[in-house]
Amino acid sequence: MAKAKKKAAKPKKKATKSRKKVQQDLVANMKAWRKVEIASIASTGRVMEQTENPIVRLVMEIIQRDSHMHYRVQGWIADTLEGKSVSLTPDEVGAVWGMIEDHIKLEKKTLELADEALKAIGGAKGMLIQSYLLEYLMEDEKKHNLLLERLAAVQKGMYPYG
């Protein structure tokens, strides 16, 4: 008697969320994240209150300012998903694109200058803090460059200026 072959079980399809559910989940995530950013702002403030060290204070201030901006962006994302209407038209982008391109050139120059500064320091002794801060500046300038590259990609996808 021949053994009956078992059929391989088909993998279950992952249930896809509705667009509304994805938006609701994202809004909830942004609201939770904003609470963490507020805690970060308060935490950095407490550290700054407890130290006179200029390096620690500077680092805490950098983090605090970034957390303020993160809080703002997260709120903006949530607002747009809860009904705040936003748009970006080719005319709006086209009207300022020349200035944005000029700014892109400035950002590229800052990357060059940061790279030159880091190379100049090399492994020089006694410049640990300067190297630490220059590396921070380099990463921040890279972030600016990436933001502008992504904006350029949005612009290129728009008609008629793309």
C-alpha cells in the first residue's frame, strides 16, 4: 500500500493593515515618541543644571536642541495623519529651488571643511575633545546633506520641474 503524500501547508498570508489602521498606529507611535523626547529634554536640562563643565553642557545642549526638533517633527507627522492638510506643489518647490541648490553647495562645502579639519587633527595627542566635536559636526553636516538629497529626490519626482 502506497503512503499518501502530505500536502505542504501553504504559508499563511500576513494580514495587511488598512491604511487607516497604519495611520492610527503611526499617530500613536509619534505621540509615545514625543513623550520620550520631552523626557530627554528634561533629562538634559537636569544634567546642565548640575554641571559647570563646558563640554558636558555643550553636548547636553546639542541633544536638547535635537530633541526639540524631533518633538516638532513628530507632532507635524501626527497632525498630518489626523487631518491637517498639507501639500507641496511643483510651483512652490520651483519658486525656491535655485536657492535650495545654492544651499546644497554650502552644505557640501561644510562637509569638505569638516573632513579637512578631521584630517588635520589626525591622531594628534591632546586633541581628543576637538576630534570628538569635529566628528559630531561631520555627522550633523552629513545629516543635512541627506535631508537635502531626499528633498531633491522629491523635487525630481514632481512635474514640471523634475
